[in-house]
Amino acid sequence: MSTESKLGTSVQKSSNQPVFIDAFAGCGGLSLGLLRSGWRGMFAIEKDAFAFETLKTNLIDPGARLRYDWPNWLEQQPWTIESLMEAHGDRLSGLRGQIDLLAGGPPCQGFSSAGRRRQGDPRNELVERYLEFVELVLPKMVLIENVRGITYDFVVDDDRLPPRNFAEELIARLGRHYHVYKDTVRCSEYGVPQQRPRFFLVGMLKAEMRKMPRRDDPFTRLRSSKVRFLSKRGLRPRVSSKQAISDLELAHAGSGPCPDSKGYEALLTAPPRTAYQHLMRDGFADAIPDTRLAKHRAHIVERFANIIADCKAASRLCVQLNREMRDRYGIKKMATRVLDPDKAAPTITSMPDDLLHYSEPRTLTVRENARLQTFPDWFAFQGKYTTGGERRAREVPRFTQVANAVPPLIAEMWGEVLIKYLAEARNADRLAA
């Protein structure tokens, strides 16, 4: 066991499990996957109160299935990365070189092509705060996930401002200390029932890489381990939306009063129908949480039923409604889609009305979205279900928490890949000794 430093921040080495910190952790999707794959969590950084409460309930509190080894010196509360460095800078610098992995990347909203891309979006500047944290802690590895839009140039109507590419900036800055690997991964090819293309970046400390007998690309390892990883869990690489949520169909499960929202109905719990659903149940025998149904007025239900029927007739499931259909039904949003039961879902967004059920005239529940993101059914989300107006820029309700998360299944796959690199480095050290 290692001795305590004068700051009391040394990582205890009584366990052979490698240690990670999750920066910009959100509700904990990336943390959950890493914990499941054998990593030991030290702490997580998340500024939103709702998202942190979800992470705390599921991964920190006593009785949680998987738990962080939260340090005594750090308050279990929402933090920004700036406020954490300001309040506990000495403690963090005492961890330098002792953390095996810094996971998580800056929030994606400012980079997303689904929203308004602005070079000056203050959320984009969190890239700089993240890099400062990396320099302070200097972990052996970094794992960053973001939307594909982070790789695109930001161009503004001002000749005095050059285009800016945040992915290239990350790679250049991290490249001072790390070998950097990057690629875009389509989650639907890795057992996630969602088309979501995501940008991943892996950095490996150059001093650590010298210890390893081989240096093949981590993305090559991710791809080569995919079939084995999924088959151990009874899955194939491609999972359809119906395979993911058919046990939550209203016609199959029925509904009753929502336990956490007076005046609302919620889906009841019915037996799983597919291998994927069994995996998501994960031995959970209680009533599935987060199944509150939206309150649609009668004319909205009729409109949704007609849209679903028209999309099926026109073979436009999972495709944005064309202009003629939007005009016919008075829909202004271009993002509205109907799930295709036989394919993976499109990218889950924070707006509940962006996606309609494949056979029932309604939007999806938080739990159905969580299933499409590979969250197990015991993982209960906290806080408001939705928010609106000016609060959308300040609050992260349940639908948004799910949409912003890294799918735990692909995070677990990454955890297994990266943990093997550390094992190889340790074996090399033993052989050298």
C-alpha cells in the first residue's frame, strides 16, 4: 500500500484495479461502463445539480451496485472543473502521475451540427479548462468522447477571425505528452440500438507507451474485440429499436399511475422479450423507473397516428418528415422522425418530441431513450423530466441527461480495451525487473 503524501492525496494501491477520474461526467454513462469493466473510480466532476444527483444516486451512495471510491477530502457535490481546481488545486497536483485514466470530454452542445454551432460558444472554451486539468494531473491515459462536429472547422463571417478546429487543438496540445489516436465510431455497429456517430480520442502517455511490447492502434483493438465482447452478453453487433424497447410497448406492458409524477400515467413492468432486454434488466426485479408517459391531447394522438401510418406507407420510418408531410400536419420542426422497428434509432436528442414510437401514437419515455442508450433498467434518473425557456441553458433534466450520455455499453468496451494496455505495461515492468 502506498504511503500518504503530505497532502493526503496518494492513491491507495491495495487494489490492482486501475484508477480513473471522470471529467464532465454528466449522469454517469461513461463512469458506469468503466466501473463495469474493472476500473476503480476515484471521483467525477459534473456541474449540473440534476445530473450529479443521478450519478450520486447510482454510483456514489451507499447501497449502489457499483460505487466510486470517493476521497474524504472532496465534497460530494456538483463542481465545475474551474471551481474544483480553484478549491482543491493542491490536492489535485498531489495526484500527478497517480491516475491511470482521465475519462470524459467537454460538453458537446457548442460543437453539435444538430444545434447552432458558434465559435464563441462559452461551452467550447471548456476545452481549454479540460487541457489545464490534464496538465495538472497528467494521467497515464485520456479518453475523450464528443460529437463528430468537434472535428469540423468553425468559420464565422469575420475575416479577422481564422477558422478554428477544436479537435485539432486537442490533438496538438495533448501531443506534447501523449501519443494521440482518434476516430469516429458509429455506435450501432457496437451493440447500441442507435445510429449515433461519435468522435473518440485516446491519448497514451509517451513514457508509459515505451514500456509496452506493442503499440497497435486502440481503435483496431476496439474493432477486433467487438464480436467477442457482445457475444459474451448474448448480443450481435446490430440491435434494432424494437429489440431494445418492445417490452415497453403500451399494448404489451399496460399503464398505471406514475409513482413520481402525480396526475401522469407510466408504463408498467412486463417480462423481457429479447436478449437485449434481458441484458438491460441486469437482474433487476423491481418496477422499472422513468417510464412516465407524456400527456398528449386527443388531436395530437390522432396526428401522431396519421404520421406513423403515412411514414410506414411511404417507407420513411427513421427519416425526417419531408416538407409535404410537415405542412400537412402543421409541424415546423425538421427533426421529427418515426422510429423504424427493424433498425437502430437515430441519434437520441434532448427534445422528447423529436422522435415518435414505431407503432404507438406517442413520444418515447425517458426509459425507452435510456434503453436506446444502453442504460440498465436499475439506473434511475433524477431531477425534472423536462425543462423549457431560459432554464434550458441552465438545467439538465432527465431527457437531456440521457441524450448527453456516453452509451455505457461502448464505454465498457473501451474500458476493457484500455485496461489491457495497462496490464501489458505492468507486465513489461515486471519482466524488466
